[in-house]
Amino acid sequence: MVLLETEYSLAMVEIDLAGFRLTFELTAFTKALVLKDRGRPDPGRLESPPISSSRFRHLQTNILLTFKVFMMVAVATSFLRSSMTAVRMIREQLHTEGFGDVGNANKIQAQFQAVVVNAGLDENWSYQNGGTHYITVGIQYGDEFLWIGQASFIVDLKNQDYDFAVNIESGPIDTDKTSFMKGKGYIFTIRANVVEPVADVALQVFQPLGYNDVFHIGHIQRRMGNAFACSPQDGWQDKYSLSPSDLTVNNASIFYSFLVNREAQRDISNDANEIVFLVPVHVMNIDSLPPGVNRTLSFVLQVGKEKIWTTLEERPISDQPLTLSNGVTPTFLSVRLLNNVTSNQIPKGDSIVFLVELRCPKSAYCKFDVELLSSANGQPRIINGGTIAYFSPPWSVYANQDENVVVSFGKVENPASEDTDVSLELTYALDPTADDAHLIELVNPKIGGLPIVLPKDLKASIAEPLENDVVVDLVTPNEAQVVALEGNPSTCEIGEKIWIGYNITVPRGKTIKMEVSATFNLFDTNPKLVSLQAALLLPSENNRALFHAVDVKFDTCNGKNVLCMNPSIDLQRTFPTTFLKSSNITTFMQRDIVTIDFGYVTNAGLSFKQGLYDGDLDDTFSLRFLIQKSDHQIWDRNMDRPIQCSIKFGDVATVVESWIGFEISKLKEEQGQMFITSNLSEPSKQYENGDTIYVQSVIKHDEMSTREGYPTFIQVIVPHYLTYKENSDSFLTNYSSIGNDEIVTVTVANTSGILFQFPQGISFPDIVELNFSLSVEMDGKRPIGSGVESSAIVFAPICFHSGHNKTNSSVSNCGSLRALPFESCAPGGMTTIQKISSHPNGS
């Protein structure tokens, strides 16, 4: 390997608060010719395992550049309960299709983000205010370290008391907020905005000692903002402690160890950072509790080791005007199978769901059992109870003498003054290792000891699992899982950038008959996953794209059940995203395909499990693509063209089309606006006769440009003593065009200088480097001893606009003139340097 030049710099930016992200960039400028592939860096050099990786974007380099980069970031943090965190990124081969010896073409940038944690998870170490910490970054070419550097940052623990905000409110059952009424149920809502990047979170609800059997604390539920979407939901642990009399739960807690807020934001009003706890509490209707006596409930929320919030809810006790009947048998309404089953078959390893609907009489405690076959196992759940609340511990599951599974709900309280319907969702996972196919059915629920006649078809057989977990049955169009957003624009102007969006639904649970998905088992500890890929396919004609692909992002959508698919996540950093050029186009930097590999996507069914399901919106996330309409002659024919979005679930793909037409604006003139930046290799030099001037320039469209030009000319106007010699002067460009012999042609004119022609035009996304040299020949063109002259090299972009006849009359400027000043010194023995104005004839 021949290494010609290297330069490295490390830049640190803004770290003022533990809990913020620390961003730093590594920039390498290199001119390297790699003659031999040195092999992959040894991963064993890094003792701590990597926790994340970064990806390089497409780079323009000066020659075929093949090298390997190794970077390590060591951050003194307790993020992994240790003092060392490593981030490693390896880029196998880095090369490109052209030349770039100027500007940013040979600059490689890698940006990392480290989360500075002040959680104090390790009792032996935590950040100290004003403490200095270090980050180490290294680069490796082949097997050799060429550079390693270190930068420091200082922690400022300001606003430490503003790490999270909490408020408490009573739920809809609580109409009287001045007292605790005997026999009545209350729902307390604890809203906490947690902005720590990572922390232990715990909520505890209890009645003080000596208050046994005054309150019964029910099953705590929770809702979480999108910022916590990537934290596994099964990480929550809860605990319910019975009173000494075993009649009530007097102490309940829910805990999450190491909860990660991936997109931690300091704004405590941001819903993405919010965790909502729903705590049902019931006041016992007992005679030993006299009215008028104050009783207190305690709520304790802890975030991290030291951030604790406590509140007391104290109210006087009042008598319940209603007397609850004890042990009343509810009325059976219906029972049905929720699975959308084809031929009444459930694949092995999937789940079967029964929905039992009962009616609990007013002012009563209802008691009932539900019994299922022993071949199933799972967790029951009340999904719609109205004012219903658990009286005894949530439920118990046991096997009876027939080895059937029995779910006992014990006493269920309905303190309302009217009958209330109760919906019980009984979900049971089927044994994936069962050898023989057999039937599973709901045994008659024993309500008050009386059997209930069930529908004859309320049973399903266990079948072999579907191959590759993919359902191939096609469905009607209105059941498709990918749809274009209704607000997508139908027309746009030349050069206009528009966002087009698509809703993608990842099916929940046991939905089997679907077009583009696998099945999910929400109640399995290892739910089935489905590989998901997305692609945007843009139309083209005559080897040119009709639209340019510019950007892609997540759009705002409910989608709470689909993990890691929301606007707070940087799509292009999180998932492999590629902008490609199809074989249909031959232009330079146009990209007409965008592909995103989401890998395995999980629909955790969180809202469904919690009884807060809001339909398909909870199972849907949105993608938005930014496209720019090109200047193609086809638009003069005023024809709509389709944009296709392909979504592939597993092995099944669905394509949705959006049609975009052409709109002519009457309020503005369509005109190309190219922007040219240029510089000299030696800008301060006074050029003399026989010297060579090296010019470096970059050409691209301005944001306001509305025409591309096809073809495009760059006219370079020079003083008469500057010439371009084809055999000796250099000409280099990164511009390329597939399938064209003449990529760029150079024409030398005696009067106007040089004319560079780009036959395929310069399109909106193109960034063209144009580097050339000029010879200084002053003999007979500058008077001897005339001194120093200030002059300029002028760039003029000229375009043939698409849709026009390609004649001289259709030529127009597509950008302002750009001048590159320089100074030249005439030959002769001067004693005094004098500046004179340039003149066309050189006088």
C-alpha cells in the first residue's frame, strides 16, 4: 500500500448535561493508492463487544480507492453497567465511479453518537458534576493503526430536578373526588414524562400500615410513548401482595429494569416520552370502616436511583348508598371464536382466542369460572369491563380433576346502578410440539354451576404450521395491507419536491387470511417475526428518470403496536437504506429506486393486550418518500405517470401505485438555475508567460431551479492570452453516463474560450466536478512591461430545455455568470508593478 497523504481531525460538539447525546465527528482527508487488499481488521483487538454500528454514505473519491477503516469509541459510562462502552464500524471497500480530486470529494466523515448516562446504575460509579471524561477514536488501514486520538468533555449536571414530571388524575369511574365511597371503584392515572436515556423505572401503590382491607389495588396497566418502543415489553415485572386477611391486595408495584428511551428529548411535554400507569383501586364495603375518617393511598414513582416522586391521595370515607349483593351469578350472553379461521384450523404454535360475553347485575359481586381443555395454556384477560373491577386477586388458574384448565375469576365487583356487560378474552397458545392434530374447544363455562349450550361450530382443529410462516391466500383489494395516503399530491411542477406516503399494516396476532403477511402470536414469549422490505420504483422513459428519489422517512401514524417504526427514529441510520439507479436510465446521478430493508418487524400487540386497541391504526406505520419531478420532454404531453411502492412481507410482495401528473404554474417562469463554484489551485499567484492555471469547479442546480437542460453546455470565457491545449492541458470530471461513448465533449473556440458539452444533461441531483488547466501564452498578446493585470475566468451555463426543438433558437441561459478572478504579470523587466484594466484587445 502506498500512502501519499493523510490528515485527521476530531471535532467535539455540545455536551452540557448528563442524559444528552454526545455527537462527535471524525474527518479524514486522504489520497491513497491501494495496491493490495490488506484484509479485514482483527475483531479480537476490541475487548468489549460492539453495541452499535454506523454506515458510510455513497462517496466520490479521486481514484479507485479500496481500504478498510476501523474506529473505536470508548466512553466512560455506566450504560452497560461497566466503565467501558465500545462502538465499532468497519467499511470493507470504498470506491466510486469517477474522479474527484478537489473540494469534499476525498473527505470521509464518520459521525457517532454516544449516550451520556447519569443513571447511577452501578453503585460503585456515576458521573460527578464538573468531572472530565474522555473519548478515544482510532483509524486502522489494513492491519496498522495510523492515527489514534482522544478528546475530553466535562459533565454539567444542571437542571437535575427537571428530569421527569409527574401528575396524577382520577379516572372516569371517580365522579366524586371529595371522598372515598365504600364499595366504589376508582382509577388513578399516573402520567410520567421520563427523559432519561436509560433508567430503572418503578411504580408502587400501597395503603399505609394499619389500613388493611380498606382498599383493594387492582391490576396495574400501562401505556408508553414511542420513545420507548424498542424496549421489550416483557421486561415489565409486577408484584401484588395480599393483606394479612388475604381479602385484598394492599401493596402493588410494577418495575422495569434498564428502560431505554432511545430518542430521549428534554421537552417534558413531549408525548413520546410519556409513560401512563392506570391503577384501579376499590374501596371495601365493610361495616368496620366508619364514615368520615380520612384514609390515604400512597403513590411512589422512582426513575433511576435518586429521582423519586411521592404523593398521597387522602380523602374521607363515605357510605355507599348501594348494598352489593354477594355471589350473584352473571347472565351468559354469548361466546365466539375470535380467530379468523380458514376451515376452522389453527396452525401449531399459534393461539386460539375465545370471547365470552357476560352480564353482571347491578350492585353485585359476580363469581364465575371458565374451563378449557387441558391441551391449551395461556392468560385470560378482561378487555371490556365498563365499571367492572376485580374484587379478589385478579384470577387464578388451576387444573380440575378432569385435568382441564379452569380459570377462576373469584369475585368481580359491579358497583354501578345498572347491569354491566363484561367481555372476557381467553387467549391460549397451542403447543407447537403436538404430534397429532386434535380439536380444541371451550368447555361449557360453569356459571353458577349451570352449563351453557355453545354453538356447534365453536371448535377448531390444530393443523401443521404454514410453510415459512407466510399465508398465500389472496384477499380482496380493500383488505390489502399497503395503501397510499389519501393526501398524496396528484400533480406537481418541474423541479418541485413532494412527499408521497404509504400506510403499511403489520397484522396483529391470529389474523390468518391476509395477503402480505405472516402470523404473529402475541402471547408467545418468542413471537413469530416477518421479514419486511420496502422499495419505491419511479418511472423512466428514453433512458431518463421522470422523478428523482431524494429522501425517505417515517411519517406520523398511530402505530403503537409496531416496534421501532415511528418518526422519532432516524430511518436511514437505523435501517439499511439504498438509493439506486435502475438499468432503465443512463444519466449521471439520477436515482429512481429506493430500497429499505427493515429486517424482522414485530407487532407486539401492546394496545390489544391492554384492552386499548384502536383498530388497524395501532398496527400501521407510515413511510414517506421525497421525490422531485425531472425536466423530461414527456411532461409536455401532459400525461400522468405511476409511482410504485413495493412492500414485501416474507416471500409475498404487494405493489401499490400512485399517479402523478404535470402542473404548469402561471405564477412563475420555468427557468434553470445552475450554481457554479470554482477556485484556482494557486489563487494568490501572479501567473506569468508559460505558466499553467489549474481550475477546479463544482456545478449543481440551485434549489430554485425549475429546468434541467438536455443537453447542457458550460461555456468558459477566458482572456485571449489563456488557451486550452488538447495535447498538454488536463481535463478531468466525475461525470459519467452509462452506455454513451462521448460522456463530455470539449470544444475550443478562438473567441470564446472552451465549451464543455454534457450530452445527457445535468439533472437536478447531479453534482458535477469539472477540473481543467489553461496555458498562459502572452507572447504578442500582452505588451512587454505592462505590469500586473486583474482578469477573470467566466463560467456560463447554457441549456437546451426538454420539449423544445434542439436548434440554436432554443438555447437559453440556465444560471448566472460566475467569475473566477486571477492576476497575470506581463513579460519584461518591470521595476514597478502596476494594475491596469483588462481590455478585449489586450491593450
